[in-house]
Amino acid sequence: MKKLFTSESVSEGHPDKLCDQISDAILDECLKQDKNSRVAIECFITTDYLLIGGETRTTAKVDYEKVARAVLKRVGYFESETGIDPENCKVEIRIHVQSPDISMGVDGNDDSVIGAGDQGIMFGYANHDTQNYMPYAISIAHDLVHLASKLRKAGTFKDAMPDMKSQVTMDYTNKANPRIETILMSVQHKADFNEAEFKKFLKENVMDVIAKRYNQNTDFEVLINPTGNFVIGGPNSDTGLTGRKIIVDTYGGYSRHGGGAFSGKDASKVDRSGAYMCRYVAKNIVAAGMADEVEIQVSYAIGIAKPVSIFVETFGTEHVDINTIAKAINENFDFSVKGMVDHLNLTEPVFFRTSKYGHFGKNEFS
């Protein structure tokens, strides 16, 4: 029996990813003006309507509506029939000041200490599948929709529209030599497209290119737009919410997930900073040759700076004693909220770039 594992990704034009990008674009704009901004912004999008809600504590003066419309234009929507009209869609703002109860727990009375913005558990993961220490299926899935989107924006991918999804099934029957079993892509297109040309382009200029990038086979099963048509897309076909693609954002289901979403949250929210730090540490352990596969869990209590617990799992792939790995983590990495924020430079406006095509495997802290 074959051992198959599947992960999916979505493009920047997917309704949920539109919301993630808008939330993180607002966060970055706040941080550009005030590095101590406290931000928790979520969006809801549907046919010609966008709701931006949440809470902030910042000195920044942000035109939320202008930021949101700029994101929609950047993605490539231009009229309601294609998904949403960035110029004329209705935008509502429902943002209020952060609760003083949360502020008190996070900031306390000592500027050198930041308490966790909430309780929760976070995971980080790394393995040797790819050069960026990410599992094959999610990395390939991200790159498929990323490349297709780049070619669409360049005008090379004729008749393609912004809303896309990918799904990659890997065959791990021979774990020393994983192969691509199936690639599925659903890509929004214009009504008068040439279906045969469209599918041929997608196979030869996207699927095969990405497979070869990972030194993978190109004789995989191909599924393109299985329903036959994908003309109506974006918010015109489906609602979007910030934080709804948490498995796409992390490891494609290959590793466990704590449940907390990332986008729209400043780094005092350990849902984000804790998960980023766990990934950073896991990646460094694998890169150092201490283990071939590492998963780290941390947990926090609201208002408390340091984690309640840290757990390390190497799945039997360690090359040194597991206690040596645990000791190295405790001696070399600071999981206090301020320690994570300072080490990973998370007061900088770096979050928009994480809001599409996965948060991990593509920049310094991931």
C-alpha cells in the first residue's frame, strides 16, 4: 500500500488570504509609525463588501480603508465581476482601543518585561525534505500558486484570474526517495478562455517547473479545475476571514498546530511570536545536524512573560541525546515574549510578506 500525504495552498487572490493580507498590511503600517503598537485586526470580505474590525493601542494614524483598497488592487482585482471592485466596494471600520485588562497583563509595570497577550499552545517544525527545512507537500503547493500568480501578473499566464488553489500529494512509500503522486490546481479564469491552452500552460509552465525545482518527477497525475469551470471567484464567490487558513499558513498538516491564527496580530500575541520562535529553533536544530526532524511545543499564560512549558520531539531522528538538544534550547534561545520579539526583530513591519504563500520557510525568522 502506498503511503500518501497531501497538503494544500491558496493564492493571494483567495478571499481568506485577502483578509490576511489586509490585516497584516494594517499591522505593518502601525509598526512603521509606532514600534510599540498593539494590534489585533481581523477582516471579513464578501461580494463588494469589506469589514475591518478589532482593537489597537497605537500612536499611529492609519487610513485603514486606503490600506485595504491598495491591497485589493495589488492582488489584481479590478471589478466586481472578477471578484471585487477595489475602488467602489463598501468598506466598514469597526476598530476600538485595546482592553485595559489586556494592556495591564501584557505591559505590566516594567518596560523590560512583556507578558504574553493570551494563554495558548504553539508548535514549530522543521525537517530535511527541502533546502528551507519545510515538508515537500506544503512547499510545492505554495510555489505552484505563487508562480502561477507571478505569471498572471506579468501577463504571461493568459486568461488567469487572481483566485487559485493548489493541492499536492506526495508518495512517501520509499521515504528516502519521496515522489509527487498528484498535483491538483483550481485556477480562476476568464469566461472566454481557451481551456486546452490554459491547461497546457499550467502543466508545462507551472507544475513541471516547480516539480523540477524540487528535483521531483513530472509524471504525476494532473487535475486542473475538476468542476470544469472557475469563472466566478474571489469574494464574489466565497466569503473570506482573517486567520481561516492556519494549516496553509504553517506546515500543511505535516506537523501539529496550536490552533491560533497569525495575521493581524502584533508580536505580543504569542499565537504568532511563539509559533515563529518554535519554527526558528526547530530549523536551527535540524540545520545543526542534531536531528533530521524536530517539533517544538511551547505554552503560555496571559500576562506571564516566560513559557509555562517547552517540549521537544525528534521522532527518533536525533543524532545526539535528546537531553543534549533540550539543554541546547534552554541555554541558547530565549522564549520570553520580549526575548522572542527582540531576537526575531518583530517590532519591524515585516508581517505583510508572511501573509501569503505560508509564514515559514522563506525569510530569516522562519
